[in-house]
Amino acid sequence: MRTIRLARRFGATLAGLVAATSVAAQGAPPPLQVPEKSVPVPADVSPQMAKIVGAPLRQNWNIQPKTGEEWKPVAEAGAAALARQVPGMLERLKVKVERTTIDGVRAFIVTPETIPPENRDRLLVHVHGGCYVLNPGEAGLPEAIFMAGFGRFKVVSVDYRMPPEATYPAAHDDAMTVWKAVTKMADPKKTAIFGTSAGGALTLAMVLRAKREGLPLPAAIAPGTPMSDTTKVGDSFVTNAMLDNVLVSPDGFCDAGAKVYANGHDLRDPMLSPVYGDMHGFPPTILTTGTRDLLLSNTVRVHRKLRDAGVEAFLQVGEGQSHAHYIRDDTAPETRKVFEEIAGFFDRHLAR
Amino acid sequence: MRTIRLARRFGATLAGLVAATSVAAQGAPPPLQVPEKSVPVPADVSPQMAKIVGAPLRQNWNIQPKTGEEWKPVAEAGAAALARQVPGMLERLKVKVERTTIDGVRAFIVTPETIPPENRDRLLVHVHGGCYVLNPGEAGLPEAIFMAGFGRFKVVSVDYRMPPEATYPAAHDDAMTVWKAVTKMADPKKTAIFGTSAGGALTLAMVLRAKREGLPLPAAIAPGTPMSDTTKVGDSFVTNAMLDNVLVSPDGFCDAGAKVYANGHDLRDPMLSPVYGDMHGFPPTILTTGTRDLLLSNTVRVHRKLRDAGVEAFLQVGEGQSHAHYIRDDTAPETRKVFEEIAGFFDRHLAR
């Protein structure tokens, strides 16, 4: 008897639900109200990654410096703290760094202690992240060091100009200056470009610009969780807000930084929102993001767009990871796997 | 003056934050409290997908039928509603379906009106989803029809036994019976297995069992958002709860269905939680999920595990999509792209 009642209730409800679903959205459906939730660190990450994933939200994620001058001390304080981690990284990963200048642009040459024969003539270009306002100097190096160390490639990392020194398109111009120089130092078929966040967007923008200017393209690129849409389109800007402990919110410090760099330039320009660029003819691309990443959507949208343009494009998504968690701790096994994946991808696509 | 004060405040705070982050988690970090939020349909999806994404949470997502008898009317009501959509799909996609029995197992042969020459000798096996208790008969066919229609492959879809007719390992056994028969109908190098949700888990479990039993493996597989972990490990079980409008919660109807099918069998057995299986030697695999999918983590964990085992594995993630949204509406461009991606992957990996 109870079974029959249950049966009626469930049966009728399920049928009703299917009908409701199909007529649901003849107008714009109302927003979904998602209740407050308590989110523990997931069980299936390493202890090192658990620390990163379980860290509280970035303090003062909602600061809104409005000028390059206001950003400068923020950038310097963050950079000083990050730069202190660099010597340990260099030692653990057996990598050396030297400052240089390439056609007037500040850069670093990042070299692994041993370079395997297949990588001897290969050269990678790195563009760091930091919302176009953070990580000057050595603070921009961790990702370049990880790539050099785990992949045993030689890397040129661009220490591009940022506010208050200069605004758009200065960082883009500096990156292109280095790119042009690199295409003369190495066969472009033996090169790749990579970077995370603003550096991921710059990576994509560099290819768009190289296409436009008729320059050689790299043999592969690795944009990590690219700031591919600074106009705030993208579902995870909402769904992962207050969950991503790095960027935290689409209206936070990173948006403020990008706007100061843009300096009034149209944010829909593919140079600043490369998801809107024409990706036909792009080289093979490997994208990295995480399940909690505020830019998860902007990464998967670039992936889809590349595939629609017929480009070989590979996506890796880290369990539980917020924005760019994979460039925090070189001792986390998740970090190693991300960079080994990228290195393998480069190895398959770069000429020897 | 104001700039200097701002500078001091931001600078000090940023430095403090980096220090705080690095000492944060020496014990288990506390859960993150994510506030309530209002989530609109994202701007960057098609109108068809917007309807699916914007639908309210599945009604009675928290029903908990405890026996196969209690599930039967639920399954029948849902199946009747879904089956009504099948004729339209067949017509739009120019596909035919016939019921058959393969070595005693109920199945459907799903055939596109025209099969291109390269697919003439190829044969795909489909295992439907539905938490091991839903989508009997024609209700299990939409994904098979989409694959046949968009990919122009011939498909055998297994209408496996479910509670109350039978419990674990009946569905697995039926799928293996069909798999064995298919390896005699076609060269296994010209075959693939695919399925979504429980069907994604079954796809993975079939390969694990074929390995164990020394049977031929397919040339490729396409597990869509697989129920790869029925033990509820996986970050998106929490982060996407009450956001995924299909599964809604790790403690909802789908968990109840899987438990009724498992009938007391250990949920950690890789047959029911294939993420814990040994994936060495797996064929090339294409995985599909969405940014709001409750099983996003269980999909990306399988992807990582496959890559760690040296398997070619490709991941696609749909913007804004909840669990299995890509098998709802064949007229949505997102649906077409998912199936064309899978078809292209099969075409590259199946012998001709």
C-alpha cells in the first residue's frame, strides 16, 4: 500500500517535471537561488594542494586601486613576498635565472641545469600573470621556473611594463618585441609561448597579433586559465565567486587591475578579451584551469572556440583548484603533473 | 597624501596575506563558507541551451526510493515522457531504431539513414544513463540517436536489466554480453563504447572487466560525465550542489538509485566507482562534462587518472552546463558540437 502511494507520487511528479522543463524558459528564466554552503577541502588532493585549496579567501580581494600609482605599493609588497620564494624554487628544480634586456625590454633567461638533447634548440617565451599590474621582476618567475625545471626547456620570461610605468598596449608591445627577437634566436617551429591569467591572455593576444602582423607563429602555446574575457561574460564568474580563494570575485582586485592597465581602451578588444579573437590558424594549444577557478568558464570557452576553429586544443582541469593554484607550490604532485602535461604537449608539437 | 596612506594599507595587507597563506593550513583548514548567491543563465550559451540551463532544479530531486519496486513507477513515468521525444529526434537526425535481443540481452540497433564509407564496418556500443534505475527501453536512446545522427555511426544500445528486475552485476553482465557479441560482429579495432552518467561509469567498468577477462578492448571510449565515484568523493559534489539542476545533490535521487542497484555491494569496487580502477592500457578516451556538473570533479579525476596511466584522454567541458545537459536537445548547437567532437575522436582512433 505504501509502495503504491509512493509510486503515484513519484510517477506523477516525474512526468510533471519533464513537462515543466520543456516549457520552462519561453522568457528569460529567473536566476537560480543557490543557498549558502560550507565547502571543505576535497579528500582527493595532496597535502600540499590541500593547504593551497584550504587557504582562506585572499585578504582584501576587493581592493580597488584606481591608478598605477596606487597599484605600485601593492605590487611591490606582493612581489617582495613572492620573490623570497624564488631561491628555494631554483634550488629544488635545479634552474638558473639571469636578468637581461632584449631590444630594450626587460626579461629573464631561465635555464635548467641540464637540457636534454631534444630541447637544445628549443626556446620558450613566458609572460607572467598578475592582472597586468602585479608580479614585476622576479615575482613573475615561478611559472617560468616550474616550466624550465619540470620540462627542462630554456625559457625567456618577459618582465613587461605595467602601470604606473605604462598602460595598454605596453605589456603587449614588450611581449611582441621579445617574440620577434626570439623568432630570430630560434626556429619558430622550435618555440612555444606560455603564461597564466593575464599571461594566458597575453599568450593568446600575442598569437592574434602575430597573425595580424604576419609574424611567425610559435609551434604550440599554453595559456593557463587565461583572462580571456575582461567584460565579465562567463558563468563561473558567478558560480565560482566567493569559492575561488585567489580571484574571489569578478568585481575584485583583478578587475580593478585590468582596468587600470586598459586605461580606457575597449575591454571587448580581442587584445584584452582574446576569447573574441579569430582563432583560425592558431598553433596547438594546451589550456589549464581548476574546478573552482573563477576563470573556469573563460578557459573552457577558449577551448571550445579553438576546437570550432579546427585547432588542436587540450584542456586539463585540476580537482578543487582555484585560479592558478598550479603555480603555487612546486612540491605539490598536482603541480608537477600540470607542467609535465604541458612539457609533453610541447615535446609533441615542437620540432627538434 | 591619500595615495601614500592607501599605499601603506594595501602594501602591508598584501605582504600579510602572503605570509598568512603560507602558514595557513598546518592542521586541516576549516571549510570555506560560501554565501548564498543568485545565478542567472550565462550570456554565452545558445537559446536552446539557455532553456535547459535555466530550468529550475529537478522537482523531487530528493526522493529516496529504497527498493526496485519503489523505483519502477518513477522510472516508468520518466521513461514515458522521454520516449515521447524519441520520434522527433529520429526524424530530425534521420536515424532508425529497431529492437533486438543479443544473446538474451535486450538491445536496440540504431542506424543512420546514410552511413559514410569509412563507417561501414564500424560499430559503436551505447550504455545509457539513469542512476542504474531510470531510462528503460526507448528512454535510454537519445544519446545513441545523437551519436548515430551527428556521427553517422551504427550503434547498438544496451537496454540492460535494472531494479526491480535485477541488481548488480546484472547491468554490467548485460553490457558485457553485448560487448562480447559485438567483438564477433565487428573487428574490435573498429568499435567504440560510449555512455553518459551511469552509462559513463558502465563504459569505464566494461573496459576494466574486458581487461580482467582478457577480452578485446574497443579502439576508443567516450564516457560522458561518468558516475565514476559513488562514494561521494569529489569536490564538485559540494561546490556544484544546488547549482546543477539535474542531479542537484550528492544525497539525492541518483545516489538512492545507485544504492538500490548496488544492493549492498561495496561502492568502492571499481565496477561501481571506476575512478579507483587501474586504467593502464585503456584505449583513447574522450570525456564530456559541464562547468555546473555535480560530476565535474569525477570527470576531471578520471581524466587525470587516465593521463597518469599514459592513456590518450581528451576532456571537453560545456559552459554553464549541468549534468548531461548535452544529451537533452539535439537542436542546441552545443549538443551538435559535443557529438561532433566525439565522432571526430572516434574517427581518428577507429580503424577503417
